[in-house]
Amino acid sequence: MTGGTGKTAMSADQVFGATEYFEMASASVGARFAIWVTTSPAYARDEQVAYPVLYVTDGNFSVGQTAPLAVMQGDLALPIAPYLQVTVGYAGDDAQDWTRVRNRDLVPPGEPVPPAMRSSLDMAVANGLMTQAEADAYLEDLANTRADAFLSFITDELHPEISRRYRVAPEGHGLFGYSYGGLFTLYALLTGCALFTAYGAGSPGIASLESTALKLAEKPLDLTGKRLHLTINGPEMTGELPIYRVIGRGFTLLVESLRSSESGLALTTAVLGETHVTGLQPSFLSFMRTCWSRPA
């Protein structure tokens, strides 16, 4: 169904259970996004209940790993509170090239591109994992990053639309991201985003020791009432790829800075045993178990 607002909706129940799909054009970003909304198993029968929203980035990769886990809300052995999950990804031509396009939206403006990133791209080209043209385009997108615009899309455009379509609680919302999505989560937290209470950042892409996230964490902050769960993978920190070892160092510097601050932030961390590629779902589960507990 297509409406005059430029939004397209269709059912995706046959794919991910209680998940609906629509597309939404963003004035803030100047792009069109794919939106998957997964409702709580209790959503249909509890018609008077409003739900906090958990936003998840990198939908083209993450939706299949996270949306089906909505069944956790019915697991009596796992005290997960009810929620609506809104997974944000890319539509149209951008869906075919999401691994590059995401750089524009998830990386803070002016984020440095370290030598380790360039050497990793060179290694990918040498191993036939991408072409030189693709590597060049990847770096080009990293030179013009707009996490501020993407955050405005979520808070000022998408969230009001989700609130119009679904029964949404007035508070208690969350944001989860992995890799550069984790960097985006930190950017939202450390720039004072008012929408979210719980933040999950898995292996956040702090690929430079001059990262915006590290600089923001050094400033005086009032994060009272906010929760942040950080995860990193041990094999990233000690493995052969320099880019992930840099991310590991950035992770420890961030933790040290946040632990030393008097911001009021509730910070938890976990070291997982996955690689950077396999770590998204375990990181998501770690975040949910830690920060999304059902009230006693």
C-alpha cells in the first residue's frame, strides 16, 4: 500500500512472524529506509498496553538475527520485558550496497579514518573480497559521514511515525547497534539524545584513538537515568587484524573514561568469544539480558 506521504507498507508475517515492513523517505538524510517492526507476542491480545521501542540499526544484516528473538518475551526462564523492535535498514539500490551506505549514517561527522582501516581495505582487495573501486567508494563515504542527520531521522521522523502506527509507551526506549552501529549508539548517548534510556553498543567501531566517541566521553556529562551495555569480542582484541585491535584499544579507553566520570551513567560490559562478523547476535542477547529485564 502506498500513501501520499511517500511511505510504503506490506506484511512480512510469513518471514519473521509478528513483523511488518514498510519504507520511509527521510527529509533529514535525503534517503529512503527500510523499516521492520516486530511486535511483542502479547501485543495483539493486550490492546490497552503501550510498549517501549527498541531501535536496531543495520537492518539488512541484523533483522534476521534479532527480530526472531522477540520470542524471548514469552520465555519464563528469561525475564525479558515486553518491547516493540524497530529495525532500520536500506531499501532499493541502497539495499544492495548497504555495507558501504551505512558509513554515511552511522559514523559521526568528522570521524577520523585511521591507517588500519585503509590497510584492512587493501587486504580485502588483495583477497578478492572487494574490488578496488568498492574500496575507494567505501573510503569516499567515510569522508562524508552524517550520523547527526540519521539520528534526527530516528528521533524526529521515524519515532513519531512508529507512535502513530503502534501503541508506544511515552518513555523507556532503547537503541542497539553493532560495529559502526555501536559507534552510532555511543554518539546518540554522548550527544545527549533524550529519546533513549537503554543503549547497547557491540564492538563499537572506535577505529581511531582520536574518535569522536572518545572525545565526547571526556567531556562533563549528565547521563543520570541512562544505561549503557558495552560488549567486545576477545578474538578482536588479540587477533591478527590490526583494525580490530585498534577497536579493542578504543573500547578499553572508552570504558576507562566512562568509569572515571561522574556522569551518573549505569555502565555494564562483557567480553564475548566471537569474531567481529559472528558477534552481532550474542552482543544483542547480552544487551537484552542485562538492560531489558522484566520488572519484578
